[in-house]
Amino acid sequence: MDVKYLSDDKGKITGVFIAIEDWEQLQKQYNISLAAAGAPNAQLQNSLSAALAKAKPDATDNA
């Protein structure tokens, strides 16, 4: 998985970018369904947290 970290002008990581193909794979793997696109929900947040924990982002990898 090619993960890119987004950071602000101070170097603080503010977001993560993944390819749509990787996102679709994560949706299948963690049974993520978006009832309303863009609407945050607990299942989505928990699933993304678990996926990011497995990726173990390194704070020094700023995009």
C-alpha cells in the first residue's frame, strides 16, 4: 500500500492519502459501507483507526 502523509507548514501530520484502489480494498477487508457519502460514523472511524495502526505511520514521513 502506497501511503502518503500530508502535513502542515510546521511539519505536523494532518492527513493521509491512499490510492482509491487501496481504499476499495480496505472497504472490503473491514466491511466498510458508506450509507451517506462523506458522513462520518463510528464504524468508519474504527475501521480506519485499525487500518492505520497496522500501517504504523512514522511521524518523520511527511509529505
